[in-house]
Amino acid sequence: MLMPMQWGRAAEVAPRVIELAGQHGLLCFDSQAKVVHVPSITSHAQRRPPRHSIRATES
């Protein structure tokens, strides 16, 4: 699923999108920052936001 947002509201909207993705056990990729937010194993069951992030690197 893509979640487009206005650049001026990204700081407000992105954390909530990441939180919602984590609540549903979904990965969330920030294409601007090149970061994948990975929900913790227990986040889906306990309704917590993701705790892990992976930063993409260019080779």
C-alpha cells in the first residue's frame, strides 16, 4: 500500500503511519529517508509501534 502525503505535513503524518503499520504487523518503507520500519514480534499482538528500523544503503 502506498501512503502519499504532503511534504509539509510529513513530520506530523509519518509517525502515525509507522505506528499504524506496526499495529497491523506491516513493514513501512520511507522512500525519502530510505528506511524500512520493521514491527517488533510482539508489536502486532500488543498494539505497540515498531521498534526496529533498517536503513538502506547505496552500493
